[in-house]
Amino acid sequence: MHFSKLFKVKEGKLPLLQNWFSELGGNRRDEALATFAYENVTREVFALFKGLDGSYYVIGFNELCGELKSGDPAVQINKEHREVLRQCLEPISESGSLLVDLRASEL
């Protein structure tokens, strides 16, 4: 599992960020999933938190099937994704690491 950095949502950018992720999970889902093959990703999750300071924060993680590879910069959805994240998010940490991953075994 690979963790991204922790990000602070820039002032006034929450609606744009929410709309983008809604689009990725909606009408552009197949397009987004197609990028997984060359990125060695099997799952991608982004979570939004409201901090005690009233600001919003985002963290993401990927489940991998090999070494994580960058998205192809020539692919339109990757260009748009990078631009929305650049406009909306401010990194506030270094890359994270997994401390524990507990799963109940299937019966």
C-alpha cells in the first residue's frame, strides 16, 4: 500500500475538488480506471477530513500490484487530475507510511 502526502484544501477550492472527485467516480470512472494498468494500481482512495481548525484536509492511498508508476502525462485525464490537485491542494507533509493494516480473514 502506498500513501500520498497529507494536503490542506486551499481556501475556496473545496467545491472544485469535490466536483472533480465526483466526476472521477461518476461519468469518467472507466477513463480513470484505465490509468491503473500502467500505474500498477488496483485501488485508489481519497478521504476528506474537516480539521479542528475549520480547514479541510485530504489524504489518499493506492493499493499496488508492483511498484507505483507515475501517470502518463500525455493522457488527458492525468493532465486534468494534476491541474485540479495543483489548484486545490497544498502539501503539508512528506509521504506517509503504513503503521498497521489489519484484516479479518474470510470465514
